[in-house]
Amino acid sequence: MEVGRYVSLERLMEENRERYYETLEHCSRGWHQGKHDPWPFVNHLLFILKTAYAEFEKRWEKRRSPGVQRPSGDFALDHLSALFTVADLQRSVRE
């Protein structure tokens, strides 16, 4: 989950703490009988990742705006096309 290098997944989990605990409670019902449902937890994790990628996308768009001071380290993104892989980003950082 490379997005975790740019967006704090821990912060997003903390911001959604109540939903996290509700999800855990829901998933653990029937645990001892082998009738629990892990899918709400999986969905919660996917929600966190989707939120992280949306935040990353907003940062990406914001850095393109004229007059916006860019964070240090943003230079690596200058050499990538609109569609890039994590490997592309890693290569550009090393160069």
C-alpha cells in the first residue's frame, strides 16, 4: 500500500475510529460458532484505502494549481505522466 507513504493511514483509521469499532463488533458476531462475517471489515479497510487515494489525488491536483507552494519531495512527480505506477514513482525518486 504505497499510498501510505504519502497519506497517513493511521490518521484515517483514527478519524474513522467509531466506524471501525462498529465494524469489528458486527464482524465478530457468531465468532465462536463459526458464523462470523469478515466482509464488513474488508469493506472498511477498502473504504480507508479509497479515502487515502482520494486524498492523494486531491494533493496531486492541488500541487498543479498555479501559485501553490509545493511540499518538498514533490519534484519526483514532475516527471511522471498522469497515469503512473508505483514502480515509475520509485524510479523517478532514484534518478
